[in-house]
Amino acid sequence: MADSVRVFAAHAAEYHGQRRRLVPSFDLFYGTAVDLLALKPGPVRRVLDLGAGTGLMSAAVIERYPHAEVILLDGAQEMLAQARAQLAGRAIATVCADLREPLPDGPFDAVVSALAIHHLEDADKRDLFARVHNVLRPDGAFVNAEHVAGPSAWLAGVYRELWRAACRAAGAGEDEIAAAVERMATDRSVDVATQLEWLRAAGFEDCDCFFKHLHFGVLAGWRSGAAPAAHAA
């Protein structure tokens, strides 16, 4: 995780502008993620954004839910500085921390993440899923807009080549694509089916992949709406 933080911190200034060229179906990817937050009962007023980077996901949340307070957590101060500039005047707070460290105190109405958790080792991903579950209110959503692995080595290669073509069509130059491929060397992506199993094991219900295009997927699950059992006196 530390290596990925250094890599992305070095590209903080240009990161925001590159996303539309490097994430095919950008609007559907982020739009699907934020639309999921209101599917179950309850407000969307307090949201935690994990690996928030320059604030792209947080901006999408605030646009869809303008009364929401968003806490942006990221390991790179350089990224958070860009996010504060992008979201100046909005109801946000920033926390510089590693995703393996304790999360801010809940409860949250929703926890979101975009293109961040795949940098963790698998055991750390599973631990994070469990900790996210613990800070959500009943019926709260966890939405992870993620870089996912292909279900086979052949499909992973196909996805990569189709992604390159889509990036070129969106206006990305070859140097920009090559730099993105270099950053992907830090990825620890996992296929959709495995991640859904991990979400269920962490206690989430109604888990599914709600959007997928090549190696970009939006996975979500909800904390049970049942009230916690009362402790005996």
C-alpha cells in the first residue's frame, strides 16, 4: 500500500484531469456508484470516502446528495490537498491515513470507494470490508467502484487491450497510457465473484455487481436493517 501511495502522490496534480481519458464509461461508473446509496431507507447525510484521492467520488456524492457531509480518507496528503481545492466551500473533512488503520468513528449512512482498495493485499481487503460493515448504520450502503481482475488470464489480457483502445478514443496519449500501465504494477485486483463472497462473509447482504465494463466494476452490499440485539442487564 505504501508504494501505491507514493506513486499516486507523485501524480496528484494531473490525476483529476486524466480520469475521463483513462476510465471508460466514466459517467456510468461513478453515476451508478452514487445512485446506489439511496436504494434502501434512510438519509444520505454522512458519507465516508476511502482512498478518496483528489475527490472525484466525493464530488459525485455531493452533486447527487447536496446536504451530505463527506469525510475523505487517503494516505497521500498531496491528493487530499487537491481534493480540498476541488471541493472548497463544501461540507467535507479530510483524514490522512492508511486503509489498514482504524476508520473514523461511525455510524455512516454510506461508505464509498473508487479505484483504491485493489491496492491492498487480499487479507487486508477482507479486514477492511469487515471494518466498513462495523461503521455503517443499519441499511447503510458500502459501494466500491473498483478495478477488478478478469475471471481468466485470457480475459484479463483482452480487457487490457480493449481498455487501451478506449483510452485512445477518449483522447489519451501513448505516454499517458504507458504511465497508467506502470501505476497498475502496484494493483492487487480480485475478480468480482470472489469479492462478493468476501462482502457476504463480512456480514453484508444483497451483494451484487451493479456495473461492469472491462476491468471496472461497481460492487455493493448493505448492512442489515435489523436493529442490534439488546444486551442483557
